[in-house]
Amino acid sequence: MTTLAIIGAGSGLGAAVARRFGREGFSVALISRNQARLDALAAELAGDGVQAQGFTADVRNPASLRRALDDATKELGPIEVLQYSPLPDKKFMRPVLETMPRDLVGPIQFSIYGPVAAVHEVVPGMRFLGENRGTILFVNGGSAVKPGRAVTGTSVAFAGQAAYAQLLHEELKEEGIHVGQLIIGGAIEPGGEKDPEVLADRLWTMHTERGEFRHQVSTD
């Protein structure tokens, strides 16, 4: 059995993706900062027949993130799919002329240092699984491709993450590891193309069809 690791797992999109992959036989490692919430989500998913377990980590602390992914591999099995989708702190979203150098430290730790640490932890295991198995999925808001002057921190950091993800896509496809990015414009909401279950289906398709790098839902 292999594992889906969701960094930034929560009760919305994270839970929907866990259920979607769980139906296909994946175990699910839920990773975020709050163990109590993770335990509650794992219990909820167990009721849906999904084997899930929570592991705490702060994405701004690379060591804690590597440790959580290592623990997940030991407990649940090799990580075949990594989803990086933590929700940015509202403090990152300042107007451009109010953004000082110190205001960019958090966003860059969150959106660049975190993914780099996670990728280096999971890629060796994906190589071990063989070609056309491993997948790394980045989920971003619309400011990753269309910067907003009222959300400077996420605009700058998401753009950096998008560049890193695309470089990974180009580098790892030769090894049969797929890297994809899902851009979601505006808020995730029930009904329509931004419903969590619909988005989960799209992420599953990105993993299985292993096509183009970027997919975008709404330009809001």
C-alpha cells in the first residue's frame, strides 16, 4: 500500500482529496500544525473507510516537515503522492507599498522553503517506486499567476513556488515523476467547479493522466 501525504490538510479540500484517493486504496498522511484537529479529521475519514493518520509539522520549519514525512512513511508506507496546499496566513497579505522586507520572510519560508524541504524528503522514495508512480501536486491561489497588489506576500512567494514547481516538472518528468500545479482563483466553495469534491477529482486526474504542468480553475 502506498501513501498520499497532504501538507496543509483540513476539513475542506484536504478531506475531499483524502476521500478521493482513499477510495483508490491509498493510505493518507494528514500534515498540519494542530494534532487535535488532525486526529478529528482522521477519525472522520475512518468513518468513510479511509485509513488516515495525522502528523504535526510547521511548514516554516523544514526540520519538522521532514520529520513528519519520514514518520508518515514509516507508519503508512511509501509516499507516492505529495500534495502541498497549506493555507497562507492572513498576515502575508499586505498592500504592496506597506510591505517591508521583514514581511516577506514568512511567505517565502511558507511557500518556498517548505516545498523544497518536502520535495527532497519524498523524491528518493518516489524513485524507488519506479516510473509513472510518483506525483507532486502544488495547489495555489490565483495570485500565483496574477499578482494582486493587496496580497503582496502571497503574490511574491506563490510566484516563486510556481517557478520552482515548473522547474521540478521539467527535471523529474524524465524519471517518470509527475509534478503539477492546480491554480484555484477565488475561494473554494460548495457547488460548481470549485467544490472540494470536484477539485479532488481534478487532482486525482492530474495524478493518473500525468499530463500538462498547470491546470487552472477560475480566474477570479
